[in-house]
Amino acid sequence: MPAIIHIPDAYLDSKLSALETNTLKCMLIDIASYNRATDSVAANLTEITGTGYVAGGCAVTCTVTPDTTNHKTVITFTPAGWGGATTISATGAAIIDTTDGNKIVAVDDFGATISSSGGTYSVAAITHEFSHF
């Protein structure tokens, strides 16, 4: 029988909490170009272009909520948006940690192409739950 490995709550929570003070960006991407096995930094992704979209993405923040009773941590990244008369189409978004070498922190697959034509383009809050088991 394989061994069961547990990550101590305090260790994982302390590592994830660093995200709350790092500079994070939400970047719109072509999800078809994302390879979860090999892509680790923003340069590996295919960023979209469009009217009103600023290359490199827009600033977001996150909250890290430890749950030591259930041995998990929930991370929520704030919504992102590009205002004005945008013309943008994307199939995914990536959260990039610019404080830590532009590393990819999270990727959201929209499941379809989401477009704007003359209005605001928004990405809803992104939430990830990590089990400590």
C-alpha cells in the first residue's frame, strides 16, 4: 500500500499567504496554447490582443483563507476587468505572480470563447481550494 503523505496546515498556509502581498496580474489567454504539464511562466502562454486590452493583464489581489478544521486552504483572486469600448475575445485567463518571476499561479478555462464588442470585458473572481492531504 502506498504511503499517505500529509502537508502540514501551517506550512502550506504560510506559503500560500505570500500571494496576498505579491503583485498579481490577470492575463487573458488562448487556452488551447496552455500546457499544464510544462507551462510555468507567462512567457509560455499565448496572450490575446484586442482593442482596450492592455498587454500583461490587469492587477488583481487575492485572499487566502486557511481552514485547519477541514485541512484545506481557499484562495480567491479578485475579479478583473478592462473598461471602455473593448473588443476582446479570449478562451481563458491566467493569474501571474509578477513578484515571483512571472510564474503562473492559476489558470481559468472559460470553456468557450468569451467576447466583448464595445463594452467592458470582465473575468469573474477565480477561486481555488487546496486540500492538505
